[in-house]
Amino acid sequence: MQIPATPVGDQLRWVLSQLNGGADALTQTKVETHFAPVFLETFPPQGLIELFRQTSDQAGDISLTSFSRPLGPTEAIGLIIAQRPVGGTRRAAVYINVEDEVPYRITYLALSDAPGASARELATPGPYTGAFDVGDGRRLFLSCAGSGSPTVILEAGAGGGANAWTQVQPEIATFARVCSYDRANLPGGASDPAQKPRTAGDVVADLHAALAAAGVPGPLVLVGHSDGGLFVRLYASQYPDEVAGLVLVDAVSEDLEEAEAALLEELLTPDQLSQYQAELEQQALAPFVARVDDEQVDMAASSAEMRARSTDPLRPMPLFILTHGVPSPPAPGEPPSIARDKERIWQQLQAELALLVPNARHLIVRDSGHLIQQEQPEAVIDAMRQESSRG
């Protein structure tokens, strides 16, 4: 496939040439020519050279087949096919960002699974399906199906879009109108990108504008998973007359980060806390380094936006809370005892969400982890059915 002659296109072409045998002649000087200092701070040249060579040996012949969306000047997701010597053919993707000025060196690079299907690929044709204007020359892609009132809006967690709801949306469409969508900056998503980082307020503004532009009928039952649970709560606070009910699927609380920080200060000495934080930071990139595989919603700022609405409480409405029953495993480098205490905090905050309105329902989904809509989709579908009838 022909790669356009753009800053990111040129660097992608060079990366693919290294993966297709060029890494044998790769030197530190060449690495420093193609990679920005911010990248090499966390990945020294010699380690990068070795990784290129190992990947080249394991991946075999690599062919670029397409891009997940039109190529931008500084970022791209190149879809590839690797003809591996062991394990046969594998489909994957190269995620790459470059500087926005000369010499356009690489700031982020990853070889991983291809993005999930976009809202456009999953869409059912209809009057409320398509790309709709949200201002600033951008469009958001909605995928709607079914009919009736109220309309169910599905809001995915971090990194998810319409593809997060494939096990529940078709069933919901048999008894209600239901819409899922791709947020701006979703890797491989069908919606136009926006400036990074973003906040929950930006997400809410985009969704509200898209629903208005599409003419999606209300009232709305908003369904939010994980981070998406905070987004739909903010939407309901800002537009209370549009929302007839909420379903929170293992939703993040705006108090989570502060509660976990307080827990660590209580359990660890200052030296232990510093070491613990350093170990976790080694597992992650610096915050908000430009990454094409991360939509980069600032959850600390988003939580502050939600807390700012505390003086304007949620009006009485049907509310259903679904909470995981299978604890998440400890994060890399995290002691199991801390993971258990974090789980206790999560469950406590879930119970507090159930106090947002009178007569809220709260169900612990015993056989599910965090991804309830994928692990136990019937629990989510049943909650939708109940809330749609009440809404």
C-alpha cells in the first residue's frame, strides 16, 4: 500500500522498513535521528534496537493494508498483516505519533492488536445513524437501532465506543430505541478527533450536540460503564429535563482517586508510599504524552467537574446501579493487600452512588468482573428493560 508523504507517513514507512529486516543495520545514531528525546527518556536506544530486532524476527514479513482513519499530519494507526514464521498470519496495528514541527521525530510507537470495530462498521442504517455535526468542524458518529420511547444512550468506558455494547445493543433494540457512538479520539473510531486532553464536560457537550443535530427523540435513559458512568451523570446534571433515567454499570465515582490516595497515605510510610508510586509510574507513560491509541480524557479534571455539580443534586429519577462481584486482580507491582482495600473502597463508593436518588436499585453481579456488559450482558439488558419501562 502507498503511504502518503506526510511527516507521520514518512516515519511510519521507516518503522515498517526496520520491522522488515532493516533493524539488522540499525544504530544508535539512526535511532536518535528518528525518535524524540521524550521517547528515548523512557526507552534507551540500545534497548529499542534490540526490541526492533526481536520483533522483526518474530513478526516475519509485515504488509500495511490500510489506515483505521484518514492519515493526520502527526498521528496514524496503520493496519498490518504479519506473516509470522511461527503461528501463521496475524492482523495487528502500528500506532505512531510524531512531533508537530521539524524534524518530526517519533514521540510514541506501539505494535499491538488492531482497534475494535468502529461505530460506522457496526451501524444499522436508519434516520438517527450517521455522522452529525458537533461544532468546530467536527462530527460524531451515532449508531442507532430500534424504536419507541424513551431512547437508550450507551456510553462506554475508557477506550470503548459502540464496540463495547455489541452483546447488548441488538437485544435492547427489540424493545427500545438505542444508540451507541464513538467519542472523539477513540482509537480506530468513526468520529472526528478533537484536541487532547479532554474532560467529561467536553464529552457531554459533544454528545448533546450530536443528539440534537441528529434529532434523536427524548426522553433519554443514559447508560454509562466505568468512566462513562461519570459522563452520563454529568449529562443528567446539566440537562435534567432531557433525562428520564440512569443505569450505571460499574461506574467510576468522582471520589475514587482521592479515596485511594487517602488509603495509601494511611497504610504506607512516606518512604513506602514514594517507592510504591515510583514502581507504578514505571508501568505508565508520563500523563498526556500525545498517543493515537489513547483518547486521553483527564479523569482528575472530570471528577472535579462532577464534584462542582454537588450543589445541584440529581433530580429524582429511576436509577439502577450494577456493580461487579469478581474483584479485579492487583495492578503490576501492587501488593494484594492494597488491591483488597481498593476493592473495598470501590464497593463502598458504589453503595454511595445508589444513594443519589430515592428508591435506586443496586445489584451486585456476582459472576462478573468490571466488564459486566461483556461478561454478563443479560444483567445489563434486564436493567435496560426495567429502566426503559420506568422511564
